[in-house]
Amino acid sequence: MTNKFDIAALVDDLEPVTALNPRRPLMIAAAILAAMIALIVGIQGIRADVMAGHPDEMFLIRAGILLVLGGATAHAVTSMASPSVGKNNNGWQIALAAAVVFPLSALIVATTGDFGPAMSAMQSGMRCMMYSAIGGLATAVPMVLALRRGAPTSPARAGWLTGIAAGGLGAFAYNLHCPFNNVVYIGLWYTLAVGGCAVIGRLVVPRLIRW
Amino acid sequence: MIAREETLRDLMTRAQGGDKQAYAVLLEQTGRWLTRFFAQKISPDAVDDLVQDTLISLHRKRASYDPSRPFLPWLAAIARYRWVDRLRQTYRHAADELQDQHKEGSHEDVVGAKISIDRLLHQLPDGQALAIRLVKIDGLSIAEACAKCGQSEPLVKVNIHRGLKRLAALIESE
């Protein structure tokens, strides 16, 4: 082989490394999420029905979907740091498909002319987006660091997924305060929050993780 | 002879722990495996460069190998990534024709077949795979490729562009 010299140089350069542990960034992201929830609840307060111990059904569905979406995509992201041909990690697709139910339902309901508070509560919607983005940015940090240390073979997809994961987790944190249960409101503002984070992730993350 | 999966996995685990002797053997064996892996998937004089690029990537990203998982699928993912990256770079190979030579041990086992580059190319639509093979692997010009495959010039360009994008998305697929 013609690469004998390179091999010797690489061997000389060898230092012990700790193999990536995909659970570590997930646990850090979970800790950051907990801190974000505490921050949002501290600043904005928690939903009255949750406080009373009788949460609304729509809140439970929304919270569950956001948490599953954020968790499944975050798991997919950290898994992308350790590539392998044939590795199946498609749980995020199912979570995303489930989450699409909200914008679809919102669209169907909106065609009947019933917008609920979706437009009138624009200020709250903007706040939802802002908190989701801030929370998302914080939870994205350990994921991006894991990707930088790892070897993601699809930087574009990693960018999308990091954005969706961060947006989902950030929106979950805000959802504990958000008082609205209307499907059009949820379909519009939460979709914008998660979608916006996804677009930011797609634009920013690949530049940070290319190798 | 190239070491088997279990041996390579053991060597890689020891290399992650800083064992230079094991690492030297691993790189030697991996270099041979990669030479065979890339054979006839890029112009012959580019194979050595591509092998070296992949070995450097292996070195830089060795922490990303999970010792609880098989080694060769991890290596193949890195090799495919470097290969697609190389195909994306515009180059025109002087000696256009691939040498039709039989490589030592050209048979591939079940694992090898699943992670091979052929497997990746077969997942592309025929037009895209043909355009990439003619221009990016065989080194033909766009005009020569058009004459050979009957596609128009814009179509060849679009097929290459779309095909490379799709290849990049398929790197970890079987």
C-alpha cells in the first residue's frame, strides 16, 4: 500500500478516547429541559388545571405528543453521532407523523371558519414561539456537541432533526404554562414554533458538524 | 488475507484504549479492506487517496465507534461518506477507463454485500446511477456521457445532482 507513512503518523498520534455514549447528551438535554420548565413556570406560571390536578384532555395529548416528538428525535440525533450501515432509527418518523395530526386538524377546523383564539391571542402565540426557541436552543447544545464529536453521515438530516427535537422539547416546556386548548391555536402556533426551530436547525447545524 | 469482523472489532476497541500496536494492525487491515471496498467505484488512481482520507476520518472520529456494535458497518458508513464526498468534488480523470482487473478475494460475504457501495448505487433510479457511474466514476465528460447513455446534457447534470444528493441521504441504509 502507498499509505504506509500516513499509517505510521496516525499510530504515533494515537491517544486513548472514550467511546461516545449516546445517553449522556440525552440526559444533559433532559436536565436542561427540567431547568427550562422551572424557569418558564417561575416566570409565567403553570396552567391552572395542571395546578389543580385536573389537566384538560387536550393539554395531555399536546404534552404527550411534544414530549414523544422531542424525545424520539433527540434520540435519533444522538444516535446519528455513531454511524453504522443498516442501523434502523426511525422512531422519530412515527412521532413526527403523530405530531402532524395537530396542524392537519387545525386546517380542517379552520376551514369551517372557527379559528378560536388562534388569531386574537397572537401575543401569546409569539410568546410560545419565543420560549420554544429559547428552550430549544438550550436543549440543542448537548445534541450539537455530540454530533460534533461524532461522525454524522447526513449533516442536513441531522440539522432538521436537531431543530425538531429542540423545538419539540422547548415547546413542551412552554406548554406547561400555555392556557389554550383550542386545536387551531395549537396547530398554528406550536407548528410554527417547532417548524421554525427545524428550519433554524437545518440552516445552522450542518455548518457546525461537517467533518 | 483480511482480518474478520470479530478481530477488527477487538483491535478497534483496543485502539480506543490507546493500544498503538493494535491500532497499527487495525489500520493496515482496514486499509486493505477499504482498497477492496472502493475498487471499481472510483477511478483507480483515486483509490489510494480515498483510502487515506477514510483512514484519517477513522482516526479523527474513532470515539464515534460504539464497541458494543459491529465494526465493519461503522467503517462502511464512514467510507461511504468519504466516497460520496469525493464524488461531489469535480474532477476529470485523465485515464478514463477503469481497469477490468480481478481483485484478490473479490467475493463478498453477506455482511460485505449489505454494506457495499454497489448496494448503495442500486438504490438510485437507473438514470441517476448511470449518470454518476459514467461521469463521476468512469471519468467521462458530460458530452461523452450523453453520447453513451442517450440522455440529454441537462438531464445528465440533473441526474448527477439528484443522485449525489440521494446517495448522501442513503449512506447508512442497507
